[in-house]
Amino acid sequence: MNDSVSRRQALAERLEEAGVLLTPRWRTAVESVPRELFLEPGVFLPAEGGRWRPVTAAGSDPAEWEEIAYREESLTTQLDGHLTADQVNGPVAGSPTSSSTTPVTVVDMLEKLRVEDGHDVLEIGTGTGYSAALLCHRLGEDHVTTVEVDANVSTRADAALETAGFSTWAVVGDGLLGHPRRAPYDRVIATCAVRRIPYAWIRQTKPGGVVLATVGGSWQYGTGLAEVTVARDGTAEGRITGRSSFMQARSQAAIPVAGDLSARTAYADSERRAELSPLLLEEWMPAFLAQLSCPGAQFARATASDGARLLHLFHPERESFAAFTEGGGGWTVRQGGPVPLWDTIESSLAAWQDAGTPDISRVQLRITPKTHTYWIEGNPALRWQHHL
């Protein structure tokens, strides 16, 4: 038995112990698909100073490479939309733009997809191709279509899938709004996060079919895994099954707020004591609620020259802000622009606390061609409707 086979079996054991690997057919897929093939030409591992250390398959001892491949973590495979590990010789700075998601998350989503033999599946976001390979093993390559917007990423994924023995339907294009071949599908799964589920995905799913996607705002946390079932009238309804974290889909990713934050918040329309601490926004469920209350808002942290914490909310599209300063045992908030960001978010957070701080899994969701509606049953104040 070679090391890769034993590592795959060990991975399956860990996933089963973690409670995410539940069925024999998916266990067989995990034990059969070599994850290391889908990490070539290499990965970036975190290094000191917020930099990234490149590790390549060709430049590593095989045992070391396989050990990295089967770690319980997401592995960054691309920086800044173009840079791969084989293109640099030492630590570099950059922002991750493609990765191989941790197997716990991948397998958990695949189990929740509840596929059956003969189902046709559309995967949004091929990435490294590992998820597509697991789907191909489970359903057969003729039943899997995978979409990727990055041609370079798609080329590497295609090569890895071919090496692993699969030849699936791969489409390079806009996976959010495009119309891939073979629609309609029994299942649609997204391996990227979106602000809202595009109605094109609902339209391409059969009645009774399921769409599984991570939804939220532009934050890297405070997002949830939505599972909705498509009805015959073209609507879809379901719920948030729990926390989930993926890179933002590129066509929906927000440009981070940068520059002189003090200049952006120089002219406020109002100032008051905050009734709730803005530090709540560093917690998962409050962050999710904030993004339901003010879609498009961004949360930013900074430090003043005297070392004091500064927290900000910005809504670039609505030219609005909320700036928080700490003192006197609480927080002061200054707000500017047409949207009172903190008033709106604070109201939702207060209603959530009054309701007993329900978990993210209590959130329900309904999608129509024109709206997304979220709510928590029994709490009229915890209801949000987003118009498309």
C-alpha cells in the first residue's frame, strides 16, 4: 500500500469521526480520489509577516507533499488572480484567489447535497477540481458539469481531472449568470460564496431539485450555507443549514475599503452613544445579520495614532459610513450618508437578542425572480427582503 492510499483511508476515518462522512458511496470516493493531484503545481503556506511560502510538488519530497495534501486545512493555490507556487522562489505577499477547500467542508457539502444515482449536477467554481472528481466518482463523469471563470484555474483542473481518470463537462465562463450545457439539473452546488443566489441557478434546476450555496455579504466570515428546493412555480425555499466559509465569487467580490479612513468619515450627519457594542460584528451570527440588514456594507478595523481601536462600517455604493470610537465604558458612533448603517444594523441585533439569540440555522430563505427574503420564524422584526 503506497502512502497516498493510506493517507486517503486515514482521511476518510477522520471525516467519519468528525461526523461529516456519512455514507459508503462518498467514503469510497474519498478513499479513491488522490487530493495531491489537484494541488499541482503547488500551494502557498502561511509564512511570517503575512507572507506566503511556495511549496511545489516537483520541488518537494513525495512524503512531505502528500503530508501537506492531506492536512485538515484549506490550501491556497493562487494569489492575486494569477500567481502560482511554481512561479516564485521564496515568500511573497498577496491575496488568495483560489484554494483547495478543507476536506471537512467539501465532504460535508457533498453529503448535504443528497445526490442519488442518475442525478445530473452542476458545480459552480471548479477550483482545483477535487470536488468535481469526488462527484464524478460518485455519479459518473457524464452526470457532472463544472464551471470556472478563471481560464488558468480551469486548465489546471482539467489536467488534474484527466490524470485522475475523469473527463467531465467543464465550462469556462461566467458561472453566475451563464447557461451551461445539460440544464436543467437535479442539483446545483457552489464552491464559492455569493451575496445572493443568482436566479439563473434556480432557473437551471429541475422542480424538486436542490441548490446548495454559501450566502452572505462581502465579509470573509458571517456567511451561511443555504439549502433551497426549487418549486414548479420557479421559486425556491429552504434554510441556512449552518456556518460556511468560501472565497467570494469573483463577479460578486467587493473591493476592500482602503486609503485614509479618517478622511472617509470626516463629515458625519449624527453622533450618539451606541446602545450595543460594535464588537458584536466580530462574531459570526451578528455579522450574518448585519449583512442581511445592510447588503453591501463592509466592516473595517483600524488603529489610531494613540493605539485606540477604531471600527468602521462602509457602504460604498450608498456612500454611507458609521465610525466607532471607544471611551467612557462604551462606544460612540458617528454616521454619515443617506443610509444610517448602524441604526439599521443595531435594530436587527437588538431584535435578535430579544428573541434569545437564535442560531444561524434558524434562518429561512425564499427566492423569487425578483426578491430574496430571509426570516426567523416567530420574530416579525427578524425579516429582511432584498430586491434584485
